[in-house]
Amino acid sequence: MRLGYLLAKWTAMAWLVLGRQTQALGQFSSMLQRWPGDPYALASRSHLLAQVGRLGDALADNDQILAAQPGDAHAWFNRGFILESMERWDGALEAFARAAELSPKLDRAWYGMGLVLIRLQRYDEAVVALKRNTELQPMSPYGWYQLARVHVDRREPQEAVKIIRHLKGFEPKVAAQLERETGLLAGNSVS
């Protein structure tokens, strides 16, 4: 059985490497027929279904994963991602929060939570989530970018300028993009 499973898994990965998503989906489905409820095949198929826009099917696979493994932080993150793609903001927020609760160092969960909170215009909470993301991933520009945008929305340009200055040290293109988008120049003082 183990050799058959590994061969099926490698076949699915080969289809993915070759860019053949339809064949990979078929392979994951075949794996699930042979090994019902297999977490790897379910998670892989769910991810691939989300990529091709079959969000309802992706969510159904994710539901199966969480039914079997309710403490899986990554499955909760994936659920949040799918629900966010479906613009189901409250469900997405709940899923990202659960992922962060189960795995407090899962930076992507904090980032996802921040994005959803921005969509819900809950800026104070978004700041908390995005600050946590930037603590966990200090060299990633994505959390910093969103945090600067939230500070602008909260009418706190001085905080946005601090972030732009910070970004100039390691992501000057992102800093320049923020300057263009916000009209704030990190070299200028803000009153």
C-alpha cells in the first residue's frame, strides 16, 4: 500500500510540475477514492480547486479536513483564504482568528485577519493583526504596506511615514509605491 500511495502522490506532483491542473485534480480524486479522507490528498485537492476558482468544492474538501483534524491551524488558514475569496468576510475572519489561536506564530493567519478587518473597516483591530504579522515577518513588505495604508485611513500620516522610512531600508520599491499612492514623502515632516 505504501508504494502505491507514494506513486500516486508523485504522479499528482508531476502533473502539477507540468502545469496540468486537470490531470492533477483527477489524480487527487483517484487517491481519495482509494484512500478516503487522506489529509494530504484532501488538502492538495482543496488548494488546487481554490486556484481554479471552484471555491465551493474547495471549501467542501476543507470541511472534511477540519472534521477529522479540528486543531489543524493550516487547515483553518486555508478555510479563511477560501472564504475570503468568496467574500464571506465574517467566516474568513473567524477562520483566520482560529488559525492564529491554534498557531500564534502563523504569520499568514495574522495577515489574512488584517486584510479581512480592513475590508470590514475595523481599522483598530486591523492594526493589531498587522503589527503581529510584521513582528513575525519583519522583512516581508506585505504587512508593512497594509499597515501603512491603514494608518492613512485612520488619518495617522505620521505613522505611515515611519513605515515608509522603515521600508526604504529593505524594500525601496514598496516605499516608493506607498509615497506615490498616499502622497506622503518620508523625507518630509508631517504636521
